Amino acid sequence: MLRQNQSFLAELPRDQWPDYFAMVDKLLPRDGLLIGYFVIDDKYHSRFPPFCLRSGELEGYLEPTFKLVEASVVANSVEVFKGRERWMVWQKSCRI
């Protein structure tokens, strides 16, 4: 099973993130993939989208149940995400 994140998280209010990650964990079976573009920026803060992940925050939500399989900086991001967008593939490895 596959769940794609197309910068969806950046549009979702931060207070809803725990519910989002709980649902991803619930829906994806073992070896399922969460793939997508994640916006990471420690300095950008706003009351309005995009809502950026902080360094290490995504790992806090996904590990140890998911393991990072692939990560790379996105070279052709739209202006609002330029330099902050990462392509990532996470695989669900086990239920803890």
C-alpha cells in the first residue's frame, strides 16, 4: 500500500499533525510506503500555510515504526518551497 504526500502536510494546521500521522500509521500495512515532498525549515514561522516541519520533527512522528529509505533535496520546487522541500520515502517496518 502506498500513501503519497504532495506537500499536503504544509497545508494542514500543525495541531492536526499528530492525528494525521496516527492515521498514516493505522492505514499503512507493514512494508507500506509513505512517499512525498516534505517542507522543512527551522526559521520560517507563520500562522498561515505553508506550515514547515522543523529539523528532526518528522523523525519524531515516524520513527521507530517507519524507516527512512530515501531522501533528497528537491531541485525544481515552486518558489514558496524553494530550498526547503525534500523528497522522502518512508517504509513502515513494524508495529511497536
